[in-house]
Amino acid sequence: MSTSAHTSTTDVRTGGTVTDRLVEANKRYAAGFKDPGMDARPVQQVAVVACMDARLDLHAALGLELGDCHTIRNAGGVVTDDVIRSLTISQRALGTRSVMLVHHTGCGLEKLTEEFRQDLEVEVGQRPTWAVEAFRDVDQDVRQSMQRVRTSPFLLHTDDVRGFVFDVHTGLLREIDPAA
């Protein structure tokens, strides 16, 4: 299994890179931008931890507006040490009280194994310090994530931690029972 991603970053529509196109889009956005006058404290006092999958439009799926929540995303929506760091800052410095975990169907981590790290080590000569956190059972992975949040000594508010699986085909959330 090759871990290399040697694909072109040139946007065929514009001849520039995808990043060039995004920077141009930002210029158009900024031209009409009005400062909403908000601070960093989320209005709904919630932090959402979710997978980075491009199919998840979290604000639309959850009915959220700009300023409503903190959104923390990574591959698999895994509760890593860095997610705990972000949640701790979110709660202790910025007032969030609830944590919502959103995993999803068809996640790429269901197709990987920890061998991915070994492949990287062979390819680049250095083993990553991080775990892949691959899984086979999305429900169980959500339960594990809820447990990691609930047992963190750094978090002040662990009574409202709920986990869900987002169905990428229907757009619906399915709540996961932490005790099942």
C-alpha cells in the first residue's frame, strides 16, 4: 500500500492551484465582509468534535450559525490528546458546557489499520508518533470517544457528552447509547 499522494494540485479550470482559487474566493468574500462583532465564546456553549470528511457540512446538518459552536475536526473525529487540549481550552477559557461527538458512516478509518504507520516508516524513514486510530465498528468508536471525554481530568463539564453517527446517505444522526 502506497502512502504517497503525488497528484497535481493544479486546478484545471483556472490553471492555478486550488489554493490560488481559494485565496481569490477569499478576496471576494472579504470585499463584502461585515464584522459580526462576536467574541470567541460560542453562543450555544457547545463544542462539536467531528471527522474531517468533506461530506459532513456540520453547520447545515445541525442547524448552527456562525458563532454557535466550537468545531474540532480530525480524521475519524477521534478524541486524541490534541482534541482534549482543544476541549479544555473551549470549556475553561471560552465557556462551553456540552460536547457533541459526530462520527459517520463510510469513514476512511474503517479501511485503514495501524500498518499505515509502518508503511509510512518504510517510505519516509521515520515512524509517526501518532496512532492511526483505525476502527471497524463506528458505534464502538463513538463509545470510546465519549469515554475519553468523560474521564478526562482536564475537562470541567462531562455530564453532557453525547455521541452520534451521521449517515452520509440520508443526512440523519443516530445517537449512540454509551452503555450498549
